[in-house]
Amino acid sequence: MKLLIVLVIVFLVILYTYTYIKYKKRKQIDTVSDFRETYLKKRAPKQSQPNDAQIQYLTKYNSPIDYIEKEDFIKENTVSDDAPKPVPKKLQF
């Protein structure tokens, strides 16, 4: 019986020391800085542009629709009352 109690106590002490050591190691790790060092590239400082210069915007598709005025867009997309409405088609099965 004494041997069993001693084994349980030794097991608990070993388990406690193992978890304590793991906790200390985890506490020292800074995951955010590790991520930044591993995966993020060094960022170059942004070049400042003078205020009087024209700013060029780069878009994925440089089409005229990117530069349409708000009023023109609203006029094109509003439905007037005298415009013919589309007739719904009958479904065929």
C-alpha cells in the first residue's frame, strides 16, 4: 500500500514539473513577433507625394466605368415612368 501511494505521489510530482516547465516555455514565446519575422516582408517607407500633384489610382480594371460621375450613374440606372417595362416570359417545362 505504501508503495502505491509513493508511486502516485512521484507520478504527480513528475506531472507537475512537466506542466510547469511547459508553461514557462509557452509564456516566453511571443507569437506575434515570431509571425512577423517569419512571414511578413520588410515594409519600405511610403514615399510622400506633394499635395499639388495629381494622384494616380491603380485599379484592377482601368475601364471608363471606374471614372463615371455619380449623377451620370444615377441617371443611367433609374427607371423612368414612360419607359417600357420588360414582359416576363412564361416558363416552359
